[in-house]
Amino acid sequence: MVFIPRLLAAVGFLFGLTLAQQDLLAFQDGISEYKLADTVTAPEIWVSAGDFPAVIRTARDLTLDFGRVVGVNGTLKEFDQLPGSPNGTAPIIIAGAVGHSTLIDKLVDAGKIDVSEIDGKWESYTTALVEHVTSSIPWALVVAGSDKRGTVYGLYDISQRIGVSPWHWWADVPPKTKTGIWVRNARKVQGPPSIKYRGFFINDEAPALTGWAEKNFGLTPSGRPFNSEFYKLVFELCLRLRANYIWPAMWGSAFYVDDEANGRLADEYGVVVGTSHHEPMARSEREQQQEVEGNWDWIDNKEEITEFFEGGVERAKNWETMYTLGMRGSGDAASPTLTADSLVEIISVQQSLLEDILNKNLTDIPQTWVLYKEVGRYYQSGMKVPESVTLLWTDDNVGNLLRTPLANETDRQGGAGVYYHFDYVGSPRNYKWINTIQLVKTWEQMQLAYEKGAREIWIANIGDIKPLEIPTSHFLDMAYDMSNHADPDSTTKWIHQWAAAEFEERIAERTVQILSTYGKLILRRKYELLSRKPFAYSVAYYDEAEAVLAEWTDLLNLAQSTYNSLPQSTRTPFFEMVLHPVLAGKTVVELYIKAELNLWRHRQRRTSTNQLATDVQNLFLEDQAITSRYHSLKNGKWDRMMTQTHIGYDNWQEPAENTIPTLLYHGEDNVPKSGIMGVSVQGSNFSFPGDPVPTLLPMDPYMPSSEQRYLDIFTRNNGSFSYSIASSEPYVTISNSAGTLSTTENISDIRSIIKVDWNAAPAGSTEVGLKVAPSNAPGSWPITFNLPVNKRSVPSGFSGYVESGGVVAIEAEHYNKHEEKNDLYYVVIPHYGRTLSGVKLWPVTADSQSPDTAPKLTYTFHTFTELEKARLLVFLGATLNHDPSRVLRYAFSIDGGAPVIVQPVPTTPMGSEPSGWTDAVIAGGWTSASTIELSNGSHTLDLWILEPGVVVQRLVVDVGGYRQTSLGPPESTHLG
Ligand code: REL
């Protein structure tokens, strides 16, 4: 009996290396003989008294995490030397940083642990089961870190694996309780992280985070809400997310001044503190305003500003700090006086101060220059930046990278990084209410940045922290270990793992569906932009508005039923992170769609206009109720966190209060200009009687299954009437072909859907009359609508997409043929973009291509209409020309003709937006159109993506039927 575990241990030792990265911990009896904890015993955690305070503090957190999971806290023990024998019988964890922990160093010297793979590396650790620690310590779980944060991450890795979420406090994720925890005889090696400095910027923090913090932590002597009690929670979150870097809140706040403990505590926790792009030298914007005598203008006020810089370094010199260098104008604006030469001077003064005060080589001092907005222009114009400074490239504030390191910039000593936004205040509209991030879009851009060598710093603007839990986790997980995010489907996998860890495996796949759909729906239009005219979604064409609302409704049903299936304990975090954005988001989208329908129906003089107005008012109240529900969670723990206004934007800046959109009422002044009966038809803004009666949109056998033709019969006045609809041909039928509408019975609108029996319909084009005849409707008269019925057929054996209604729409991933070339090929990024997915050239390190060198995608389609100026529309991601020498390009050819090369995003100087940018970011992507020559018949379309930054989502061939909408026509029917 004794022999077997020993044998297992020996086998484990042999397997130790091959099992290197496997999870060390097991939660079932019988897997290992090494029990670390159960409901009556939790481990002692031994640290060296001389180790970093960050290590000792995290070890204390881990003792509490055991309590959270098994009900008994662990015990922290600090020693000067490794004791020969334990005091009691509790299992032991020994943790420490190599070279800073006498305990770990002793084990290394004695050959008990192998630190060769982590020694000297940045933020790495090894965790291993060590047997025969001493003659009286039979075994211990040992965490050896290469440095302080390496050890911290090793300890928090145990926390996470036993069942404590990084979001246990910030999103109320309950611990996954256990009755026993065992250690396998294995070893894990982790690190260094993919990105050296990884973190977040708390920004745009009023009213939500500010109000919440003020309520919970009171005000500091300087009258600000963000004291060290608040920051302790932020630091812990940062480290549990395996990040190491923050830019503190700065709207009127001054991190180092508001609470003098802030800087010291950050260092004790092990968090590197920086400042935002316009706050150089570890000093806040508020200090710029309050401490600098004279102007914040280098040319005018050099001496005073130099002294101010000096003060920042003096104050932060004993703490781990990332110094933001350079300078901008006052208050996050371009300076009217700065030139590239003066910036060179500023950076040189800043570096001299750093060298002198810190007494270190510049290469050992973390420094960054953030190339935000206009700042990039100085660099682009040839400005020389010292090698030791990290160039921090940025996105366009809405997630599209402006620049990635060029080939000749990748070996700079200071390297490069990315400042990325999940929240923003500015044009075209702020977005700072709830999560509006498509995770896979973040992956696409950050994977590109990583492969292009931006690996020194990644920092994300995460607004109020709380509403952005998921994008933050995703971003920081990528930054920590990009090897888990190398493939196009890695975001889908990440969501699965994240959901299984935060909630449970059972709902992981559904959460993938929820978050992927949410990302797609929110990419189409951020909430803040829904008040913009023309309205985002067409109410007339392709039934777009109704279809979008139906997608939100399905999404909410899925999220709600998933929530309902959860035990009480995980409902709250699921609500906070998943259900709330879906529910609150759907409510706002529905409010705007119904407000638009209200205006539309008012034009048509429908009595149901008023019901829509009531619906909108109810949705407005519902939005308030959802906010209150959020605020009442956990007995008011998150009160004020959702106070951000979000309805009624009329410019880029947020409205002072949520304002209901304009609503119109069907009243005495607009009834009745005709009798009680009104009719409207699918695909038109018109209604009848009144407007000229149009021919209905044609029907053909290849209409996409989601497309319908219908008539809406409605009341234009209070009262009742009956109607009947007669078709002139038997092969055209209509649902609800007779009926009675009555406002007193609340039947104000009836939809009649047209059907064609294609077997019975004659070949070719015919016109069928649909006569709507009212009865008991004084003042109303019959109206006949003509329906073109086009019975067409494609040549037999044709395989591909077929025109209907003057368009052919194809999702890019639905190609007929994929020819790989020169080790390059195309990958599908699932759930990318606005409709289905994205297609991208792979690998992203590929050089610029031409149609001769690039792999090729071929699509086949058939058109019936001949149009002199047909068009090819390519729907793309919102990516930008991130390499000035390699603008985004794709090429296409029709029927084997000469390839046409297209540059979808205009060239622009660094720091200014390309023309069309506003429309592209509002719509969530670029649409580029080329005129093509196309006879009717069967065709091939070849597509080459010539730069890896291009992501193609859909292709639409317009032979005259295209209607301008957000998403374009539904995908065409595919034959064969
Ligand atoms: O999102 C950004 O990067 C900027 O808008 C902010 O950093 C900016 O500094 C703002 O909060 C105000 O000062």
C-alpha cells in the first residue's frame, strides 16, 4: 500500500518534465497523495521575512483565498531561514523570489528545485512539488519567482486555480468551493510574459466611478475620491489579472497628492505607476495647472517646467515608475508652440533629470513617449527619439491601430507598445457607459501589434473599470501570454475558458455565443451613436431595423435563460458582466428603433404611432429600472456605478441627462386625410392612399430566405374596418388575405406576406396585381399593387451565389475556392465584424503582396441583370493604414480579367484621420466600392488580400438593386 504512492511519486518525478505545464492542482481524492487543504486544514505559507513586501502581501492574500475556497484560512509564516522542521502538521507552501528569499535560495542550493528556466528572467516563476524538503518536511509546494512579480503571479496562479477569480471583489465572482485540494507531483514553468509592461488607465471616470468611490471611500483632504483604500483594490485587481502597470485616474485627481500613501502602496504591492500621455514625468494634469507658475508652455516657461519635472522624479524615485516623457499642450490638447526640435530638447532635459536623480543608466529606466493624436506627427516628420524610450503607439481612440512598429524599428532598445481604448471621450461620440467592445476585433489588432513587435507596453483605457471587466481580462490575458492567442479562433476559446472559470463549464459554450453575438451587434453601432441622423438601421430596406431588433431579442433571451439556469451565487456576477450589458443594451437599441418606427408610422398616419410612443416611454423607464437594479446589487455595493448618461446624445459630448428621443403622436391634426384604411409595402417609405402607388419590389425564386415581401394594412383613424386582398394570379397568394382591424380591440396593423408558387408561376417576368379592398370603411377605396414576378433560372450545374433583387451578397468566408501560395493563406476570424466573420491574410508577418504573389479566394455568382455601371462593394473591418509605407490594399478580378488594386483607406499624415474615418468608425468598418463591368450570366470573382491589416467581411455585387443601409442586403442564395 505504501509502495504504490511512492512508485507514483517516482513516475511523477520522471514525468515531471513532460508534465511541465500541466495543472499542478487536483480537486479529487485518489489522484495524488499530497493533500494541500481540506475543510479542516489549510496550508501554512512560508515566506522569507526579507523577501519583497509584495510577495509577503500576496502570500497573505493566498491564505485568505484558501479560506474562501475550503472554509479555513491558510497561515502566513515569515522566517529568516528555512526551518528544519515544521511546527505543526499543516501542509506547506514555500514561496519567494530567487535571490531575495533565504528559503528559496536554500532549496535551490540544496538542489531541491530547478530554477534554471526562470532565473534572471522577467516576471517568471516555477511551481513544483518538492519532496524531502528536509528530513522532517516530507514535501512542500514551492513557488519560486524570478523576481517579485514573478513570485506574486505564481501565488495568484494558485489562487485562481483553486477557484478564486481575479474579479472576486470587483465583480462578485464567488469562490469555487472545494472539500479537498491535492498537489500532483509535477512542475510548472511560466513566463516571462509576452508584454513586459501590461496594464490599464482609469479614465473618463466621472460621474460613475467618481460617484461610486466618493460614496464608498469618502474624500481625501484634497477633496478627491480616490484614496489608498480605493487603490489597494485596484492594485490587487491589477496583479490578480497578471498586469503590472497603471495610469491612475486623472480627471481632477492627482494620484501622488490626493493620498500620499498611494505611491508607496503601489510600490509595496508591486504595481508600476505611470501617467497618461499628456502628464509627463510622474506628475498629474492637475499639478500642471496648480503647481506650474506661468504657462504650461515649454518655449515660454522652460525653467519652471523643468523644476516641475524634477519634482515628479524626486517624488517617485524610490518607487517603480514608468516615466511618461515628452509634452503636449494644456489639457489633453495639441500645443500651439511645440515643434519637433523643442520636443527633442524636452526629452533630453527629461532624460538628464532621470539619469541624475535616479542615478541609473537610461537603459535601466522605464520611459515611454506616447504618440497620441498630433504627437505622432513629430515622430513621423523624422524626429529622433532616444533608443531607451519606448514608443507607445496608439489606436484612433476606437480600437483601430494608427501605427505598428516598422521593420527598422523593431530592434530599438526601448521597443514599442500600444495604448488602446475600451472607453473614450471625444469625437465622433464618447463611449463610456457600458461595454461596447468586440473582443475579436481587439484580438485582431493586438495580435498584429504583437507580431509587428509592439511588446514592451500594452495599456488599455478602461474608463470606470467596472463595466469593462471582460475586455480588460481579455486584453491582459493576451498581454500576459500571447501563445494562448495565436490563432484566429483563440478569442472564441478564450471566452469559453473565461466563462468556465468565472461561472461553470456547463454555460461556457452559451457564453461564447452570447459574447460573440453581443460583440457583433455592438460593433454595428455604439449606443451613444443611435441618436444620430440618419438613423443607424433602415426601417424600409431589407427590414433592417426589425431584423436587428430581433437579433437583440434572441440574444437577450439566450442571456436571460442562461442567467436563470445559474445558481443564485453566480447570478450576480453573470448579471454584472454578461446579462446587464445585453439587457441594458437591448433596451436602448429597442428604444431607438421604436422611436424611429414612431416617426415613420407617423408619416404613414398610422394610429399605432401612439403605441410606439408609449413603448419608447416605457423603455426609457425600463432603462432607469435596469440602472436601479444594478445599483441595488449586493446591498448597494455598486450604487452610482451606472450613473453615466447614455440616451440623447446630440454631439460628441455626453448629454447632461438622459433624454427621450423626439416622439410624435397620431392626433386630430393628422387624421384622416383619407379613410380609415392605410397600406404600406415592404421596401418603401411610402404609404397609401396618399403617396404615388409604387410597383412592389420584385420576387424571384432566389430571394434569400430571410427576405420577404409584404403589405401592411393599418388603421389611420380610430374605429374598425375589414379588408380583403385578391391576387390576379393563382400562383401568388398572400397570408391574412382578409381581416378586420379595430382600434378598440387593439388590432391596428396586420401584415400580409406574399408567397409565390414557383412551380406554377410562368417562366420569365410577369406582373401580378394585388388588390386590397376595404369594406365598412367610409372614405377608403381599393388599391392595387403590382408585383413583378421574375421566374428565372440559372444554368444547370451552376454552383455559387445567385442575384436577387439586383444584388448578390456573399459573406467573405463563403468562398468557392482558396488557393494558398508561397506559404501564405487566408484565415477566417469567427465572429469578427458586423455580420458573420472576417477573412485575413495569414500569417500577419507576410510582406506586402501583389496578385501574383498572394493567395487567392474565388467566389462564383450568377446575375440576371445587365448594368453598365455595376459595382463591387467590399465590406471591411475598420482597420487603418498602420504602416505608412504599406497602405492597406486588396485586389479583385472579374471573370479572369486584369486584377484591379484597391486602397480602401485614404492615405493621411500621422495624427490626422483619413477622410471617411468618421463614417467608418460609426459604421464599425469601411465599405469600399469599385465600378465593374458585368454582363448577365455566371461569373467568377477573384480576391487577393495584399496586406495583412485588411479584414474582409462581405462582398456585394450591385447590379442596380442595392439600397443604402448599415449592413447591406442579406446574404444571397447559394446553389450547388
Ligand atoms: O482617451 C484619451 O486618451 C484621452 O482622452 C484622455 O487621456 C484625456 O487625457 C482625458 O481623460 C482628459 O484629460
